[in-house]
Amino acid sequence: MRLHNITSNLGHRSHLPKPIVPPKPQAPEGSYVGMSTQQEQVQDDELLASGSDQDEHPATEMSTLLDEMLENLTAKVDHVSEEINTKLDEMSRRLDNLETSILSQTQEEPRQSS
């Protein structure tokens, strides 16, 4: 009977408190919210004129990181290429040896059969 009361109350959510919705954050002073296009352009121009390194530093880091990754990838590709060429040369040498061996055996067979 008690279980029935618990499960029947699950369908009614009137006893649950309403969720608390945090207020929307206010835009900080000097932000672009509500500014006209001309105001945005003036502020952008001021930022560019100030020579702020904050925007350039991450770009420089990203560029350096990408350069290092590219160098590492190039080195790996060169290494794999060298390994492939070495294996191809070895296979070519083995095939040449096999061909020589087969030719020598075929030349010896007619002599033995006569």
C-alpha cells in the first residue's frame, strides 16, 4: 500500500520546488552589446592601433606549434620513405638472385638430360 502511494505521487510534480534559473549575465562595460556599427569600428580601430600583443601571441604560438608538427610529420614521412626504398631494394636484389638461380637451374637441366 505504501509503495502504491509513492508511485502514484510520482506523476504529480506539484510538490517539487521550481528550478532556480540564474539571471542572465550582464555585458561588461565597453563591450559591443548594444553599440552601433560605427562604435564597433572605432573600438576595433583603437585595439588595432594599440598594438596589443594579446591577440598576436596565441597566433604566434599556434604558428610555431604547426611548424613543429609539420617538421615532425615531414621527418616521419622521410623515414618511412627511406624504409620503403630499402625494402624495395632488398626485394629487387632477392628477385635478381632468384632469377639467376632459376636460369642456372634451367641451363643445367638440359645438360643432365642429355
